[in-house]
Amino acid sequence: MMLSAFVISFKVVIVSVVITLVLSIIGSYFLVERGIKGKSFIETIMIFPMFLPPSAVGYLILIILGKRGFIGEFLSNNFDLTIIFTWFAAVVAGVIVSLPVMYQSIKAPLLGVNEDIKNAAREMGASNIQVFKKISLPLCKKGILTGLILSIARVFGEFGATILVAGNIPGETQTVPMAMYYAIENNDETTAKTILIIIVIISVILTMSYNRILKRIS
């Protein structure tokens, strides 16, 4: 049970963080670099899950992706596809809760990129997307790394939203936080303490990595 929980958690973390990184970079290009219309509204949608309780995030996902939700019903009726109570539901929850962290981590340094450098590149014939790829993103590398570490930590520790949308099915959807909760609930102190020790080690590694990046930035 414990090993499968870690495998599922790592799988959810990897997939969630990759999706979050791609969405954040795309969002940064259109919302920060290009400043498209409706920027404030789109940014609000992306960031507001940060201010919601995890259980509320999970319930919103249920409303949208559940069999009676407008997306969930469409997928079920047309493709016989169910997302709720699968490991991919945990991925959806992970993306939603980590997207604000990743996006804000990229946005902050992106706003600090010197406009004169970008304008000079444009005058030399570079397109907007080339300026973003060759100048803006490389200068935001430390922000991206910070966002990655914070997103990994956020997804790895996610419990409230995940348990609502993915359930606690051992070997299928049970992640590390849920495995620990299950062990404590069943008075399995050995398993609970073992999971705690591993979680503390992982958390220390992530914290040290985060602090190292901050020192390099300063």
C-alpha cells in the first residue's frame, strides 16, 4: 500500500507539474508578454483557486467533471470516459492548485525584463515569439525553477481536493497524504511513522533546493 501510494503520488506530481508548466508559459506569453484583451479576467480565473479552501476546489471539479457536470456528462455520453475517481482526477486537482503558484513565479521575473533589450531584438527582425523564447524566458529561468519546486511541493501535499475527486482507492488513486491519513485512521503507527519520515526527507530536500535558488537570485 505504501509503495503504491508513493508511485501514484510521483506519477500525479510529474504529470501535473508538466501540464502546469506548459500552461503557465503559454499564459505568461499571452497575458504578460503580449497583454491580450481580457487579461485581468483570465488571470483571475487562473489565480483564484489559491484563495479557495482545497475542499471547495474539489467540489468545483466535481460539479464540472462529475457525471452530471457539463464536461463530465459530455465525456461520459460521447466517449464513455469518466475522470472522477481515477488518478487523472488527482492530476486535474494538482494542476488547478499549482497553476497559481507556477504562473506567479514566472510572471514576477518576466515583468522585470528590460523592455529596451526586447525592443532592440524586435528592431533586428526578431518576432514576438522569438523574443519571448530567446530573451524573456531565459531571463526568467530562476523564477521557473522556483515555480517548479513550489508546484511539486503543492501537488505532493495536496489532500482536500484530491480525496473528493479521486477518492482513496489503494493502488489506484491513493496518494501519500491519503495513505498516511488511512494509516492513522486505522491505528497503523508503523506505516504512518514510516510515511512521515519519508515525507519529512522529501520536504527537507525541496526546502533546501528552494532556499538555494533564492540565494542565487539574491
